[in-house]
Amino acid sequence: MSDKKVLTKLYLISPPNINVNEFIFSLDDVLNTGLVSCFQLRLKNVKDEDIIESSKALKPICNKYHVPFILNDRLDLVNKVEADGVHLGEGDGSILEARKLLGPKAIIGASCYNSKHLAMEAAEEGADYVAFGAFFDTITKDPKTKADMNIIKDWTLISNIPCVAIGGINSSNCKELVDAGADFIAVVGSIWNKNDDPKSAVNKFKSIIM
């Protein structure tokens, strides 16, 4: 067993499409819980201008709560929107390229699906965290792979680089990932697609991660 003591944190990801004028209030409510440690803006099939304008509106809220603002995929826009970092999926560019462009202080994460090999490569190239998933069925996106729970346990034994678990995670199914040693659990649909308001949905994780 690993001796690493892990305090699991919430890694919040935006819905794929937002009305930023409304979303700013939801994000403020959620971050005000103190339970979210990172926020990723992941907008799909929108114009660059929409990503830029949304970032300008949302980053100050993240700054207010000292929560890093991460941009998904769009390495080319990170500096323009003054994001704190970028999350790279397969085919989104190399970590080495991202580090060269963004500098030593930027947060760079990498999707590693169900592959310890990809995760080790990412760590060697200087990733600040690696993400494994999908662990559960999800309607947020079509997952490339289904991840095995043991990959979290194995990773905690071979690396000190933080890992994020992602994919269909909610307050009812996340305990096994927390017990396995995930540093972060990424939440999307369980926060934004529920009947609960987002703040209440986030608060449901409190007893599990604290």
C-alpha cells in the first residue's frame, strides 16, 4: 500500500455550452462552498471569441476564490485569456510545447485515459497532473476508454504526480475513487445536469472528500 496521505479535492469542469451572463452567478455560488480546488473551462463547438469572452468573465471569479482557471484544449488561447494553465487531450499538442509557450508557473494537465504508459510519459515531460477515465458511464462526452479503478491505486505507488479521476463521477459513486487515492475527482454532469442547484450538488461531496 502507498504511504501517501491523500486529501481528495474537486476539479470542476464547465458544461460544454454556457450562457456566461447566467453562469457567472452559478460559478460564484459553487466556488463559495470552498470545496472546489480547480476550474476548467471546456466549451465545445463555439467560436474563439466566445471562449475569450467567457474566460474574461469567469477568471475573475476564480481569482476571487483563489481557484486556478484552466482552459481545455486551447493552448493557443491560454496566454490571451490569462488562464492559469491548460488541459491537453490526445492530439492537443505536446506538454513540452505547452511548457515552452506558457512558462514554468503554468499548470499543465494531460488526459491519459487508461494508460499508465501515457501518464509516465506525461510526467516525464513535466505535466503537473495526469487524468484517468472514464470510470463510469457519462453523457458529457463519448469516452475514448473505460478506466480500471486499479490504475489510480497503481499510480499512487509509482508516482507523486497528482492524478485526476474523471468520467461519470457523482457523490454516490466517488468514494471508491477517493479510497483508491485520487488526488482530484473531476465533476461535470453531476453538478450542472442535476435537478439540484449546482451549489447543493457540490455540497453533497463534502462528507466524502473532507
